[in-house]
Amino acid sequence: MKNNKNGNAALVAVLIMIILIGIGAIVMMLGGRNDIKDTDDNPQEKKNNVVTTTTTAATAPVPETPKEVDLYLKQSPDFKKTDIKGLTSQATLLADLDDDVIYAGSNMDLRIYPASLTKVLTVLVACENAKSYDDTYTFKPEDLAPLEEENASMAGFKPGEKVTIMDLLYGAVLPSGADACVGLENAIAGSKDKFMELMNKRIQELGLKNTHFTNTTGLHDEKHYTTLADMAVIMKVANHNVTCRKVLNTMKYTTAQTQQNPTGIDLQCTVLGRVSGFFIDKNGNGSNDDSISITGGKTGYTNEAGFAMATFAKDTDNGHTYCCIISKSSTAATCGSETVAMFEKYVPGSKAKVPGTADAAAPATTTAAAAAKPAA
């Protein structure tokens, strides 16, 4: 009987241990399932991860597309037809992007060749469709050869170079690099044709009825056109995209170091070259101490388009952002001086006396045209 008691006790102990182990296993399994659900199966967690990644990369989420009725900027009750002595630009426009009004302009609905103003939309579409700005594209020799043959403006990327989308964005805007545009086409959409589908779809979404683009660079094509009224909408939407706005308002940038460019590429905004030496004299006292200044933008040039430029200016007095777009100016110098004259004469509250700035600017028509590269 004693031996049986001991045996029974041992058996009970074993059974208790088995039960405890079983309970522990069940607890671990349940705990493990909860852990898996939280990280892999919870849609909200995944969504948050995507938002976090996008927010980190782009600083802020891409804004919602405004309704078509709100996209077009309306003429101000005080709208004035551009009247500047010696003006060479074929079409002009000055708008307030905060109040959505146009204060001055001429030939705003005339179809023009935009040249590299095209790249504002290229960069906007890239920003809106990029999955991560850290994604890269590796350049092939066949990407660059055709651009070199056309003497297109280039950022300086080389065959075999792996470049991030962020560096491609700056490369497309600051030096007006056609090579960067090709990189964006392939990195974002896989090909030029597929990227052009995205661009022209965006044109339709924005309600731009007088715009059609056939390429991302602005190299001349008779079927590649827009108007200043449509370009103003593109500039407005670009200004509302945080990353796009930052790129367009950067004057200097250095790309990441690579084997092909060991120190990176120092990029400088082409707008600087055209407005160098100018300032906006809003109060008319002749000194460079006013509240408004040009912060960035995009230049353009082809033989057919002439010299074009779309610029942003910020007024720290009222916090407003203004946009000036001019097309087919006769030289790079007049392009800069006429842009400044538009800001000085037509920004609300300006007391500047605008002389014949186009006459006063350095002419050098032949020199400027010869030095400029297509679609710059």
C-alpha cells in the first residue's frame, strides 16, 4: 500500500506538471498570436507605417487635389494689362498664389512653347508618385547619349551612377538637367511613355485645356505646348506640394557622393544667373531692403520658346507668395529684368517707379542665345 501511495503521488505530480506545461504553452501561443497581429495582420499598423515613411521622406503628405473650379486663378478687380516700357516678353503674368488672383498679364491664353518650364510639372508628378525618395536609378549610356546629341542642359550624372530620386529632383530643377528627368521617368514609372501617361493624366485632372506635353524635358516639339494661365495653375499646385516647393525654392544643392562623382555634384539654380544683380524695389527708395524677394523658380530656353522664366517671390510683410511667369523674352538679361519689373510694378502696395528696364538691361542678344542650351 505504501509503495502504491508513492506511485500514485508521483503520477499525480507528473500529471500536474503536464497540465502546467500545457497551460504555459497555450498562454505563449495566445501571446504570440497577439504579437503577430499587431505587426503583420493589423491594417492600421501597416497604414501608419506607410504614412510615417511618406511623411518622413516628403516632410508632409501630398495635398489633396483641389477641385477644378478652384484651380484657375481669377483676375483681380484691379487687374492691369502689362505695360512696361521696352518689354520684349511675348506673354506675361503676375499672380498672388495665396489669394488666387492675377494682378497683371498679357497674352495669358496664348499657346506657347514652355521649354524647361515643363520640368515644374515633371517634378510635381514625380513627387506625387514616388514611393520613397531614397529609391534609386542607375543610369545607362543609352539614357544620356541622345540628350548629349541634342545639346540638352545636363546635371552631370554619368553612366553606371546610382542616384536617389531626391537628387534627381534637384538635378531636374536647379541646373535644368535633362538627364535627371530621364532618371525620374525610369525610377518612377519604368519608362518615358508610362511617365508621360502620368503627366498628361495630371494635366487633365488639373483641368488644363490648353496644355499638352510630349516629353519631360521641354525639348522642342510642336505638339508640346501650354499657356501662362495653365502654367500658373501648375505653379500653384507645385507650391502646395511640400517637397516640390522646397526643391523649386532651393538655390544651391550638392548631390550624394558616388563612385562616378566622388564629391557629389554642386548644383546651382539657373534662376540665380538671370536675376543676379537685381532686387525688387517695392518701396521705391532705390535700396535693397524691401520685404519682398525672389526665392526660386524655373528657367527655360529653346530657339522656338525664347527665354522663359517662372519665379516665386515671398513678401514677409503679408506672408504672401507671388508668382511671375514670362515667355519669349529676347535675352537672358531681359528675362531677369522684366521679371523684376513685373514684381515691382504690379505687386499690391508697390511704390516703385518702373523705368524701361528692358532697355536698360545688357542687350547681348547674340551672346546670350549662343551660350544658352536648349530647354535650360
